[in-house]
Amino acid sequence: MLVTSEILLSARGIRRGMRKMFALALFIVPYGMAFGAAAIDSGMSAAHAVTMSVFVFSGAAQFASLELWSSASTISLLLVVLAVSARFILLGASLSPWVNKLNRPQRLAALTMLSDPNFADCRNAFQNGESDIGRLVGGGLVLWAAWIIGTAIGVVIGQAFGDLHRFGIDVLMPSYFAALLLAGWGSEWEGARTWLPAIMAALIAITGMHVLPPGWNIVCAAMAGGAVGGLIHGR
């Protein structure tokens, strides 16, 4: 950990963060489009879909919620979103040596824009001496805008084409999470430390589909996978 100068949040840092994440944000738009179209297909209104992207800003959690939108209770839906988004607790804790040096309003503003891509960019930059949290905020802003724009376009597509199952949209969420899983393994493969938690979570999720209320299989799978991972890494 390296903190060499006073931590600040400036407009210059925000602009730098936006430039750093702009190219990646272009690739976020198609994911937002996929979510918007799938949201309409799941029975969500256009206003609900765009509003969710504005206030939730979590692709994984939003895709997960679509599977439960019309069948699960509100509590089940909230628990699934919490389980899928629990990683942000660790991401925030990892940035705390820098972010906690800001005042509370600035800290909350910065963490509101936290996502996986700008975390990866900023964590490395902060460790190498970057002191402007604006980089985190700017990166998050451009990614957030791209996600909302993509969602809005997807909503229009979903309304125009109607039932999307004939295009294979029903396989979107499994494909999305499979891509996340493979990407993570490709960059951070650690043998049994990686695949044992994943296998445990997969077994619980698949088995739970037949014995648990909708959504609870995902919650239990996340907890089981996290527990196995904690035990393995704690040795």
C-alpha cells in the first residue's frame, strides 16, 4: 500500500477517470441493451427497467433479478440482489485506506460510482501513488451513463420485437454469469482455491431449484460458496 500525498477529489481527476474508462464504456452499452430488452421480456415496464439501471447500477444483480421479477417475493428478490452484490463490501474495504481520507459526503459520492472495472483501474493506480479519488468517480460516471443509455436502447428494442425467447434471450443470464466466471478464472486461477467454492455454489444452486422457494437457491449458493472459499483461504 502506498499513500504518498494528500487524498483529494477534483474535477481534473474526474475527467481523467472518464478518459480512462471511456473505451470500456463503449462495450458496456451492448450489455445494457441486453438487460433492457430482457427486462421488457420478463414483464418489467420500460420505466422500471431504466430506473433500476439509474439507481442499482449493477449488471449482475439486475440480470439476477429478472429471473425472479414475476415469481419471487420482495424479500427473496432483495436477498438475491444482496448476495450477488456482496462483493462490493470487499471492494469498498480494499479502497478504504484512500477513500476514508475524504469527508463523508465525498466518500459517499465516490463509492456510489464504484463498479468492478473502475475498481480494478483505481486500486492499481492508488497503490502506485495516485491521490485523486476523482479518478474513481469519473470512471464510474462514464460507465454508469453507458449502462443507462444501453438499457434505454434495449427497452426500445424489447418493445419493438415483443417475445424475445425466439431469439434465445432466455439463455442470456446463464451466458452472462458463465462469461464472468471464466474471465475470473482466466485472470486469477488458483487451482482448488478457485474451483472448489464454484463447484459447491453450483451444486447448491442446482439442487436448491427443486427444494427451495424461487431465489433462495441463489442466496444459499452464494453463502455456501463464500463459506468454502473463506475456509480454504483461511488455512
